[in-house]
Amino acid sequence: MRGWVTPVLSRSREGGGRSLVYKNPPWPIHSPAGLWSERWSQLGLAKKGPGEAGSWACEQPKGSPRIVGGNDAENGSWPWQVSIREGSNHICGGSLIAESWVVSAAHCFDGDKSAYHVNLGEYQLLNPSESLVSFPIKEIYRHPSYTDMRSSGDIALVELETPVSFNEVIRPICLPASSVEFPAGMECWVTGWGNTQYGGSLTAPKTLQEVQVPLIDRDTCNSLFNTGSYPDDPKEIDPIKQDMICAGYPQGEKDACQGDSGGPLVCELDSTWLLAGVVSWGVECALPNRPGVYILLPPYADWIQGYISPEPGMSVMQPNSASASPLGALRNILGAGMNRPWVSPWR
């Protein structure tokens, strides 16, 4: 789909989806280095639930530190990344969260489940590796609140026909509990095989891309979207809903784009990677004042667990009861002590 007001689904026949765009080095974020990791480490984040499948858990993946500015990812450095295929075409990304389950965007699926399959262990789309495994889909569960790509609830659970065997390059990402909050300014990562510029596809051999972007709170993001005008802008005022978060820079330059829909927005908290969001929509790619828009995971943690718990290999990260005071203190520091509107969101 074209223009971030059409879906981020990257169907080849439609030219859609979202992909990573890298141009000039980013402007600095005005927060002390390591601020968020230091504050989040006070929470005592701990793994809950089954946690591991064999010796594999949703912990730090292998790989060297990422390169700020965007580049080819290292093979195996994002082991939860999946490619959702319609026939032989890559149409969306997704994230492995348990042996039989993938999280993606609801707008990625508009056909029968038999039309799609999921590839794991993939690195270069045009150069299949020995680690590549493909799975048919048993069922697709789109969130009931989803109506279109800019609506709330642009999230889907994909149940695989058979369980995945975890290894060094195929591992699940941890899920945040509903109480986890991702603060503005936190540096997170987006990965995918989408376009590297608006209307320009990823060049051969189509290597998995990665880009680092800071989170932007909903009010600030709505203000950015209400600044200036682009042909594909959403028609409504304040298009960023309460289950959405933005990521990027006011000047643009780094973003997801067509082909990255459904893929992961991940944040590292206390040496553990959490799935913070799902690539959802945007206006073209990397435009000034138009950051990428993502569906937040914490509002949907209970919905997800209602389907897949107790699934082997799934881990949910949440504050320990012993760290209730640090959590409260952190929320006060971040100005996040508000009522959570998503306890009963879809009445």
C-alpha cells in the first residue's frame, strides 16, 4: 500500500508495506546516555511463565552492537524476525513469540489463511540460507477492534501448523506485561526487508535491514502530524490512538517503509529484548514531522496470553512484586502516572 495512510502491507502487486530508510546521521536525543537502561534496570524485570524451550530463552540475541544510522543486520542478530509470504512474495514482517505463535499486523491478512506461510531463519530473501524453515499457517486471529490500517487493534496472532525448533538463529522475543511502559526518548530498533526509500525496493540480495529510532509519545506525535501538510496525510486530527506509539526523528531520515508492516519494534531493557510494538502505518517514509506509527504491545498482552498461554517458549517480562516501589518512582519520573485506558478497551 502506498503512503502511510494506506497500509504498511508490502504486497508486490500493490507496492505497499513498510521498509527501513536511512539517510544522514540522526540529530542527538537530548537525554543522558544510558538514562533509560539505568532507570529500567531499577525495575528488576524478571522472566515469568514457562520462559524457556530447552536451553533457549528470549534473552540477548547473538551479534555485535548495532550501527547507528541503519545498515545490513548481522545474520542471526534478530532471531525472532519472520517473513510472511503470500505465495513466493514477501508481504510483511512478524515476530516469533513462542513455539507456535507469531505476532504481526492485522492489515497484513486479507485472504484465506491457506494463501500465506511463515519463513523463519531467513536473512537474505534472494539467497536462502540453510537455516531457513517454512511453516504453513493453522489460524490467523485479527484483533476484534481492528477495522482498517489506521484504526486501533492493527495486530494479529498467527498460529503455525507445527511448532518451531529453536536454535541459534530462530528464537522468540520476550513480550512485555501490560504494566510495562516504554518512555519517550528510549532508543529502540526496527528490522525488516521492506523498501529503503519510498517507492524504492531493497536491492539484491535483499538482506535484512536494521535501524535505530527513538520513541515519541502520543501527544508529541499527534502534534507532529498536525504540522504541515502532505498529500497522503490522515484526514482526522490527532490520528495517533491510545494503543499506538511513534518512533523516529522530527527531521525524518530514519523510518520503516513499504514492506516492513507487521515487523518488530524492539527495545532492550536490562539486557533483555522486549517486543514494544508492531509496524503499522505512516505517511510515505522518513518524511519530516511524520514518524512511523506502531501498535503498542502492552495494551494487548492479556489478549495475546489468552490465546497462547501456557505455550512453551513464551516469556512475559514484568516488574517483580519486590520492585513495586521502583516502578512507581519510575512512573513519577517519566510523568506516566495516569490511569491505563486499555483495561477494558473494546466495550
